[in-house]
Amino acid sequence: MAVPKKKTSNGKRDQRKATWKRKAALQAQRALSLGKSVLTGRSKGFYYPQDEDETEEDA
């Protein structure tokens, strides 16, 4: 016969939610940092192709 599962405690639920939000905040911080480094030209861990047409127009 089927038995209902036990209820998850509020503390456990809040702990899972806090972990998820902490991971999301960390990823957002990393993305912002990467974006800033790409704009300044200091990025070493992120490579992207640059069109030669764009560099000629900027100069």
C-alpha cells in the first residue's frame, strides 16, 4: 500500500532556496566581471573573433 512521504521542513526548504540564490548571484557577478574585462580588453580566459571591418571603422 502507498505511504505518503514526510513533509520537508521549512529550514530544509529555505536552505535549498538560499543555495540556489547564492549560485545565481555568483554567476551574475562572474558574468559582469567577464563583460567588464572584455570591454577593457584585459580578458585572458575569453576569446572571441574580431572582424577586421570593425577595427578599421573604429580607427
